[in-house]
Amino acid sequence: MLTDEQRKRVCVVLVRARNPNNIGAVARAMYDFGFDELRIVNDYPVPFERARSAIDAEAVLAGAREFAAVAEAVADCSLVVGTTAGGKRVHEHPLRELAEGGGLVHEHLMQAEHRVALLFGSEKTGLSREELTHCHWTMTIPMFDRDGARHPSMNLGQAAAVCLYELARTTMPVAAAGPLLAPAEDLERLTVLLGELAEVSEYTRRHPANSGDGLLRRFVRRMQMEPADAAMWMGIVRQALWKIRTEKTDTQNK
């Protein structure tokens, strides 16, 4: 099982959750399984006082932090996992069932500096395609699929409870901890820099289909960079940007 210290490095991020009772149910599940880091991403203030389902979890709600964007909410996390009901949507990330995903989260938390974000989308639509670009991979709860019925999905509070239970009960792997990975904040900086380089070098004009923000964000996360690697790549890209811009300025001044 996760240690108390490891549980403190797992944060639950609710993106566009609208129902206060669902938020309360998530907070209660977090309290029941020993997690306390709740983060909310929404376009408007969340009425926490209406979360009546958060029985005994007032401290979780009181400590919840609100963010304007997913990138801000996961900035200090080195692993970001999105949850999805699966179904017929196009999957642009590796999709893992909960049991496998729980094991990988445990493995990641063996490195003392690693922090994990577990993302849940809105009750109606789940995580959007753009929101999923901030994830390293996605995780789904396997459910019974009935013939002729729409793809099954869980209520937000139920889904959070099942995922957190799996994290709480999964046996820790015996393997040694892997390398320290760069936090999402650094990966997002590199993504922005690569976007600028694609624009300045006119790559976006010649290859517009291969230069969207989402594609770049997924590309950077697939690289599984350590902090020093991310810093080196940012330095290289900044130097390339400076070189291209300087040469363009010199050409224009001639």
C-alpha cells in the first residue's frame, strides 16, 4: 500500500465539475482512502458550501485549491493521468485499465520527488481533447458492456472512489525507483518554446497539420525527460530562436 508520504504526493484534479454534490462525493472518497490534495479547474468559483455529500471531508474541501487552467493545476506534477470511460472516442494516448494504471502510479511514486495528478473531467463530457494533451497516458475502469446499450460510465464520485481504492490497495512494486522526471511546468515551457520555434522557422506554414499545440504537448510528454534533459532542450530551442530572429533582423536592416 501507499505510505502516508506517498499519498500526499497524489492530487485529484477535477476539471469543469459542475455539481457541488459530486465534488463533495469526490472529497469524501479522498478522505476515506487517505488522500487530501484536491484541485479544481473551473471557469467560475465553486460553491463548496453546497457540497453536502462531503461527510467528514470538510478538511479536504477546505484545503482545495482552484486554478484557471489544467496547465496551472498540474504544473508541479511529473506524471499526469487522465481518466476516461473509453468507448468509441479516438485515443491519442496509451489507454490502460485501472489495475495496470494503479501499478504504474505506485512505481512512479517510488521516486521521492515525484508527484502524480489524477484528472477527472466534467460529469457530462469527461475530459476534452485539449485537456487530455496535458496527460502522459489515460486510465479507464473496465465495466460490463451490455449489447445494444450505450457505453457504460460511472458517476464522477463513484469513478473517483474506485480509482482511489485501487491506488490505496495496490501492492507496491519491488523494482527500484526509476529516474527523476521533469515536472509538467517544465514540459509546458518546452512545449511553448517549440511552438514558437515552429512558427519562427515557418515549419507551421509548411507543415500545419503537424504543428498544433496538442501534438507538440503529447510529443514532449512521450519523451519522458529528466529535469536536466528538459533544461538542456529549452536552452537549445531558445538559442535557435535567438539565432533565427537575429538573422532575420540583420537581413531586414540591410
